[in-house]
Amino acid sequence: MRSIKSRAFTLVELLVVIGIIALLISILLPVLNRAREAANRAKCASNMRQLAIVFYQYQSDFKGHLPCAGHDPDCGGINNNRAWVCWYSSDAFQGSLIQKYLSKGTTYKVLICPSDDPKARGRRTFAMTYPYSYVVPDTIVPRWSHWGMYPPKVKIVRPAEKILAIEENSAYIDKGCFDMGELRQFKRGLLSIRHGFNRGNVLFADGHCVSVDREFFTRAAAERGATVQIGTSEYVQAPYCFDPHAK
């Protein structure tokens, strides 16, 4: 009876197999990364839409008033009962005005984009690092320090064109709001593009959230809704104005 001898792979065959596996990995990894980032972008948008709901619930309970912007310790810490988000005290999320309007069991993670890592930031305000991903414009949610105890009532005209919150660039984020005057003056790229394609999530006051090109966002904000040009494309009309009282 003839014996069957096992045949081992040669070195060349092993190298070919390894090369094929490496090629497949190099093809599949970018696809998997894009799929994961698309899921993170969707989760981020879902987080932001929850913010719109709780802001309007708060505004309804307080007869048209919105909470302050969480700009400094007077608003986001020492007097944290006036801030939309508390970030300067030990209880942090539990001191935020929006916390009680969120679904039961919702944690501080609703304020953090899945693709963001606040602990990796080096930028600080008053020796503290802002621990969340989302900020509001100071033109819609007033700073407490501007108005004393009670910020004015806010009537948002054309809410589908007014920005309520953005996911801010980690290079600049340092408080619960972003300064529109600073954005218009310096034209900084405040909008985060952590999801790729030079785009970041923007929440509008009617509750819809869309992915917006950073350059378009910056130009639209700086030029107050004027006609702007993005790259080499045609000039287009910026779709939103940041003045909450504009008609």
C-alpha cells in the first residue's frame, strides 16, 4: 500500500498567500473605516437632535427663556443652575439644565461625539478642559454674564435656517458656546471635520441636523448669509443667518 506523504508549502507560496491577505486588508480597511465613521456620524447627529428637543422643552417650561450658553464659571460652574451644560464643577453633567429633560438613563455621553476624545485635548479655560463635543452659538443662547440673572426671551424666526448647535473643532473648543463675533472676525475653522470629507454636523433650531462643509460654514457665518464661493465651485447663497431675531 502506497503511503501518502504530506506536502508543505514552499516559502514562495507562503509569501504569495501573505501578500494576498495584506492586499485584501489594505482594500477592506478603508471601507470598514468609512462604514464605522458613517455610523459615528449618524450617532453624533442623533445626539444633537436630542439637544433640540430638550432646548424647546426647557423654553416651553420657562416661558420663552433659554438657558445661558455655559461660557464661563459664572454660567457653567459656580452658578451652574443657569447653564445649558455644566462643565466646571465636580458633578458636571448632573448640574446641567438640560439633564432633567433627557430620557431616563441618559448619561453625559449624549454630549460627546463617538469620534471625539475630549480627554486628548490640551486647550483649557480657567484651568479646565471642556469635556463635551457640542457647543451653541452665543447669538441664540445668550451668555448669562451679559444679562444678569435672567437672559431675555428668545423668539427664533425661520428656525430651519438658524443654527442651534455644532460639533466644534477640538483645536478651538474650550467652553459651552462659540463666539460668532470671533468667527466673523478671524474666520477660524470652528466646525469639526472628524467624520471626514471636510464636513461636520450642524443642528438647526427646527431640530434637523445636517453635515455641512467646513469652508462653507465659515464663509456663511463670516459674511452673514451673503453669497459665497466654495473652492472652485459656483457662487451659492448661504442658507442660514445667525441672528435669532432676523426676519
